[in-house]
Amino acid sequence: MIRFEEVGKRYPDGTVAVAGLSFEVGEGELVTLVGPSGCGKTTTMMMVNRLIEPTSGRILVDGEDIASVDPVRLRRRIGYVIQQVGLFPHRTVLDNTATVPALLGWKKARARARARELLDLVGLDPEVYGPRYPAQLSGGQRQRVGVARALAADPPVLLMDEPFGAVDPVVREQLQEEFLRMQSAVRKTVLLVTHDIEEAVRLGDRIAVYGEGRIEQYDTPGAVLGTPANDYVASFVGADRGLKRLSVTAIEPSDLEQPPVARLDESAARAADRLREEGGRWAVVLDSDGDLHGWIGIDEAARAGEGSRVADLAHRMGAWLPVGAPLKQAFSVMLQHDAGWVAVLDGARFLGVLTPVKLHEALRRSVDAEARGVAREDVRFDSVAEA
């Protein structure tokens, strides 16, 4: 959707902002541009809508060289979100959101209907927030309106310059989650500028790590964290890049162990006998469909009176996650529940448990798989658990 071909920007005083940029952003892809202040990432983004004109090379959007497109017409088909939002203070939230459709000549009713739809998409009830003015909103709410306004004319490309940088960390995380949810629904092609590697990793399908006016590495978040291209990238992403990688490595079925299982309708005595035979101290409790119901310990099962069933003794399972959740979330759940494992589900169906050893293996396997270009399940290595 967006292609840079040897693009450069040199100012009249000889300052080179960017030089020789060549990379592509696929349709529906979210690419984060990350780097220190003054590295050229914002210049890169602003050349896409010609707020800054390149001095060499060319930029194509959907196959069209943007140098041949009227700048005003170009900007009206590219969404643009900035840190300070830039809402019109004298216009209501609904009218602010409908700004671009109105400029494009949409009828007022259609523009307002689209604005209401977008406000709802970003989590703002249009009946409640539509009549308000920007001064009546919190910083996070204004940021949501800015995103809604950028999407109002349904542009194929969205440019975002530090969009969540002006709010506190809690609101920032909420906005990031909301934006990821929205992006999964609308699938825009997005260039997002940030100086925060955590944000870049969390949001990006791919990351462009900038040095001085050039890209040092352009790859997936997992590859940037797992196999930095050079010492500069390794230093920029930080010595704790292994921990950061937990947030972009998903739990897969091949990462799981299979613990002892007790069925909901079986007797407690029978469950205790089987646990002794298997050397287990606890069992996952499943119903007849294989759905997770809870867990039971061998001691309480053995002490249960005659006629007691597993269903009478099972405890609620608090430490669980859906398959595909990030390893970081699994680690957090383990700490939160002081648990030695986390149950992993597909819907309600129990798939297995993730232990600390298996979590570490999953991280190692993910790094090796990315470096070698193979599937994670094809990576083999000596395991502490097997020693």
C-alpha cells in the first residue's frame, strides 16, 4: 500500500533529515516507526501526506506516485492523528468528527451518521459525547475523538504521530488496547510514530528502528527483540528485550503440558487412587465435553467421604488464559495467583497447562524459529524439564 523508493530529505542548510529510505508497508499492516528524537521518523511519516516534500526518491500510495497528486486531495484521503489532537474548540464532538466528510462534500445527514458510527467504534457513546465540546472531555476522550475524525472518511491509510503520548500511562494503555481492537475491525494501513519501544512492540505488525536519518532494522517485533540487526538496535531495544519479547510471543498448543485429569462425574476416591498411581498432587477437573471446570487436590479427594464426587470438591480455576494470549500475560497471571502453572483454553475446552519451564522454552523456541525461518513446533533443543 505504501512504498518508499530511495527517499531522502535534505534542507537548504545542508541538514539531512532522512537518506535513502526504501521499505514497503503492506495493505492492512500497522508499522511503527521508533527511534530517538531527531532521527527522522516524523519526517518520514509527514512525507506520505506531503506536509513535508521529499528532495529525492519517490513515495507510492496504492501504486500511485504521490508527487503527481494534488496535496489537498491527497490529505483528504489519508487519515492523520497527532499527539495534541487538534480538535476545533468551537465545534461539538460530532461536528469535529464529521469534518473531513463535510470537506469532501458529503451531505450533512450522511456525515453525521458516519461520525456517530465512528464515535461508537472508539468507545464513545455518540448520544452522550456527540453534543459536548472538546473542553468538556478528558485527554483520553479527546484522543479517541481524534482517531474517530481521522477515520471518518474511511481512508485507506492512517498516519499517527505520537497519538497516545499526551496522556497518563494507565489511559495510554487503555487507548492502545482500544486502538488494537479497532484496527482488528477496520484493518487500515497505518504508519505510527513513537519514541517508546514498548508501544512500538505492542502495536506494530512490523517495526522500523531508526538511527540517524536511516532505518537500522525493519522487521517483526519478535525479530527485532530476538535478533537485533546490530549493536545499535540491541542497545535501543534494551537489555531486557527478552522480557519485552514475552509480550509479542503467543501461547501455542505445542507449548503446553498435559496434567492429570479428573472428570466431573467420577467419584473422589477413584480420582485420588489414579492421582497416586500417576504421582500427581492435583488434577484438572473437566466435564464430559472436555471443558474446564476447576481443579482438585489428592489430599482432599482422599479424605472425602464415601459417595463424594469430584463435582462436590472441585475448586474454581482462577489462573487461566485463552490460547494465543501473550506469554507476558501468562507470566503475570502466574504471579497474580501465586500459581505454578496456567490453564490454557480454546473457548471453554481445556488444552493443557503452561508452566514456568514451558514458558521459557516457548520463548526460546520462538526466537530460534524466527531466526531460522521455521515453525515453532519444528524447533528442537535440550530441555531442563527433560534432563
